[in-house]
Amino acid sequence: MISHDIVNDIRSLIYDIVTLIFSALSRLVPKNEHKILFFSVPDFSDNAKYVYDKMLESGFGETHQLIWCVYSPVHANYVIRRSREYIYHALTAKYIISTHGTPAWKSKNQVSIELWHGLPLKTIGYFANTDYPSTIARFSAAQRLRRFANSVNYLITTSEFERLVFSSVFLINARKILILGQPRCDALYRSGDSGVNVLYRILGQEGIPEKRIVLYLPTFREYDADASRRVLEEILASEKFHRFVKDENLLFVCKPHSHDENLFQVYNGEHICILLNADLQKTDNTIYDFLNVVDILVTDYSSVYFDFLHLNRPIVFHVPDSEDYRKRRGFIVEPFRDWAPGDISTNVDELIEALTSSLASPGRWEPKRTRIRRLAFRYADGLACERVCGLIGQR
């Protein structure tokens, strides 16, 4: 019997060969200068969605075809991936805007604008300490990284510091890396009322303006599928934590990482809620549409905390497994404590203490938050989408 790893290796090699052939053939096909394809994970989300929304607002929809490439239908002009329509648009579109890597089939007569999805704290790209099951798998992954570095035309970043990081982890020519800001962060500069209204539409709860909102965003741990679930279950199993959020009149909202969603169920209580992507997609929103009304962010190693620095509000780093994570995944910047501008907790009691401290003294970590924000972001103006849209048609 052929092993599972060998089957995966064969599939990977076939995929690599097919995409290379597709890319070569695509060079022979004339491109439509007014056709733009959008990719994101999940569908219709993250930085690409905010650029798309800005294009519609700016009138691009009248002069360009804006097409989302998705796995499931969305409330936009879309094609389903791997369909005949998708192949046609992949061959004829001039521009590709993505958040998780330029498609491998991209040809040299297409323009790739890679927005990515946040400044990485954890190792990625050539720095990732991935344990590949075979030499073929390792070779295939390395080839895809090289193709990405060669095929991307513009990689959008937020600062000189981030340009150095991405140039290193992806071995991309620094001249391709443009400091324009992160489009999703533009939403943080909207009015607070808009964020409250979005959260109300998602949850359907009354009394949200009277509560202080705590948002918990754990990251994905690919080496342990149950890790995030165990951490959240420890929090939710604590009667002390339930009393705390009720006594303080908090709304504790948890949004699991997309890769962990199958381990969670939606829960919508008066003081504790669990949101899944489906909840956001029903209203065509992302967490960034209500992030500007969050009083305290709780996370671990997620890049969202860099973005939250725009708001200059308390951050709590709940990291019960920090040493294990450092050994098994690793950090691009270390030591972790120096890059964590907030209280650190490793169990539920410490989490309650950290939240209590943040509620009482929200400005305690402000100097460190400000220092890291200046290092991570050149712009703090809510105009990143406008700058990215300016790239279309410049070439």
C-alpha cells in the first residue's frame, strides 16, 4: 500500500508541474488591463476586502471588472475556484490582489499586489522551522517560496522595519516592497458608532454601548490542533472568570483562528460570546469593522496586536504555552517580552489580574505601545487603501 506521505508528494509535484505549465501558457494570452482578481483567506476578507471596498467607493467598479476568486458564494462579483470561469479569468486578468501569497499560476505579464495579512511575530517563510515529511515535500515548499519571491510585483508593508523582515523571510528584492500601510487598519480610524453598530448586527445584543469589550484572538498552532481549544476551555470552565466578566459588566468576545474553527461552536451569552467566520460573513464584516470599539485586546502570538497599537489601548498577552511555542514554532523577533507591550498571563487567575490592571490603568503600557507602533507603522492616517488603489494603472 502506498503511504499517505508519498501520495501527498505525488499530488504536490503534479500541482507544481501543472501550475508551471499554466503560467507559461498564460504568457501567450493577452491580458485585460481593466480586470482585477481578489484572493483572501477566508473568502472575501482581510486586507483585500478593504481595498475592494475602497475601489467600489472610488468608482473602480465602473471602469474595471472586480472579481473575487472564492470557494463559496459571497456578496460580490465572484467566480468559484477551479471552475471554467475561474480559469478564464486567471488567464486574462491583468491584476491579482491577494493576502496569503500570489497564486502559483501567475504569469510574467500579470501584476501581483501582495497585501499579506500582518506583521509576523512567529517564524514564516525561509525562517520557518517546518518538519517536512520527506525530501520531496521540502523541495516543493522551497520551490514555491522561490516562485513567490520571483512572481510578486509589489509586496505591501507598513514600515522600514517590516520591509527588512519580509525581504529576509521571503528573499524578496526590497525594491518590490512598498511601504503603503495595511488596508484593514483603515477601519480603525472610523467612528466608534460604526463599530458598535457592526457588533450589534453580528450579535444582536442590546446594551453593548454600556459594556466594556474584551476581544480574545488566539493564533493557530499547527503543531497541536487542540491547543487553542484547551486554552479557551480553561477560561470558560472557570466560575471565577464568569463572575469577573459579569461583575465588571464586560463583553468577552472570542474569535478563534480560521484554521481552528472546526473545534468551536457559536456561543452568544450576555457576557461571553464565541464568533466564527460564518457569523461575520452573514453581515459581510471582519473583526476590523468593530475592532475600534474594543477596550482590551487579549491575544498570544497573533499579528493583530500590532494593528491594535493604532488605537493605543491595553493589550493582554495570554500565553500559557510561550516556552513550548518558542521551541516548536519560534519567533522572528526575540525576546518575546520585549515585543509584548502589555501584561502577560499564563493561567486564568493571572488573566483576571491582567484584565483588572488594564481596566484600572489603561495607560500603564502606553510608552512601550507608542514605541513599537512607531517602529511598526510609518502611517497612522487611515489612508492605506487609497495608496494601494493608486498602484492600479501606474505601470
